[in-house]
Amino acid sequence: MSQARDSKEPADPVRFTRAWDDAYTRFAGRYDLAVRLLPVWKTWLGRALPHIEGPRVLEVSFGTGYLMSQYAHRFETHGIDYNRTMVRTARKNFLRVGSKAELVQGSVESLPYPDATFDSLVNTMAFSGYPRGLKALAEMKRVLRTGGKLILIDFCFPPDQNWMGTRIAEFVERSGDIVRDMGTLFRECELEYSHQSIGAWNSVCLYVATRTG
Ligand SMILES: C[S@@+](CC[C@H](N)C(=O)[O-])C[C@H]1O[C@@H](n2cnc3c(N)ncnc32)[C@H](O)[C@@H]1O
């Protein structure tokens, strides 16, 4: 029997977000290079692509915009990320490759869009960096239309308790991320979902959650 595991959320969410934000400001350039050079990272992110439906798509926490640049030409694409350096880098990348998307700086906890705006919402390798999971998920649900999909990829504790995958998830947790049992959160937000393990000995999971009401 697999047992759900969850990291604890931080007592001080503001401090937690500030610490990560400082780190992203320092490492945005290297992050961009790493994503471009790491085939396995690109493979994981690419698993989101077949699930994205338009016409209107939002990517929350797009980082330097690698994944978004793969689909932006097909949809009316919007993106929001908290880190100003990431937003700047993504804008430069988009100019270079000729991609078009409306990119803004802001937080997942307060998305600057009306209710039910998007057909799909994409979120990769970022949810474990949000200090208040329920608040973030409720806000993402708010901007999805009924029938819209949230496509989320992140580290997880392997559902089959794979030994190697569990060590990887523990390492990610020790590095400061919050490795969550997303199923519990989806149920709390009344989102229907499916999930599959997509890599790193089942410590990377893809979730596709649908807003049904
Ligand atoms: C590990 S990076 C992931 C980037 C990209 N999605 C990828 O898969 O490579 C995490 C991103 O989440 C962003 N982020 C962190 N806290 C956020 C928040 N509260 N609201 C929106 N974005 C946030 C960071 O600025 C960073 O760009």
C-alpha cells in the first residue's frame, strides 16, 4: 500500500518566498542555461504539451520561458512569474526566438485575471516552491473556466515508494522545497485529476486536473 507523504509548509511564508526569490535572482542566468542543456528536464516539461488546450492558456511560474516557447504560437498565451529577473530573461528569450506571449510579474496567490479566464493552466517544477499550497491551488482554480485543465508537473514522493525516487524526493525536500501529496490538495479544491509518474524513478509526477464546477 502506498502512503501519501507531505513536507511541512513553512511557518513564515513571506520569508520563504523572499529567500527563494533572492536565489532565483542570483541564478536566473544559470537556470536558463541548465534548462536548455538538460535533456531530461526538457523531456519532463514536454510531457505537459499534449494536454494543453486553447484558445486561452496561462503558464504560472514560467521561469525563463522554455516550455512556453514550445506552445505559445498555437494559443493566446499569458504567463506570470514572481521573479523579475526570470521575467526579464523570458522576455529576451521570446524576442530572440520570435515567440509571442503576454508576460507579467506577479504571484500565484493573487493572479491578475478575472474568474474563469483560461482553458488551460500550466505549472511546472514550481508548486513545491509555493509556501501555501491550498491558497495557490484555489487561485489557479479560480481563473480556470469550468471544464478547463490544470497541467502540473513537479517532484513527488513516488506513489510506489521506489527507493531511489524516494531518496531524490527527500533530497529535494532537504533543499527547501515542499514536496506535496497533490491528491489531497486536488480533493480539497474539488478538482478531478489523473496522475502519472514521468521520471527520476517516479519522483517526478504529471497531474492533469479538471475544474468541474
Ligand atoms: C524551479 S523554477 C521553474 C521554472 C519553470 N516552470 C521550469 O519548469 O523550469 C520556479 C519558478 O517559480 C517562480 N515562483 C516562485 N514563487 C512564485 C509565486 N509565488 N508566484 C509565481 N511564481 C513563483 C520562480 O520565480 C521561478 O521562476
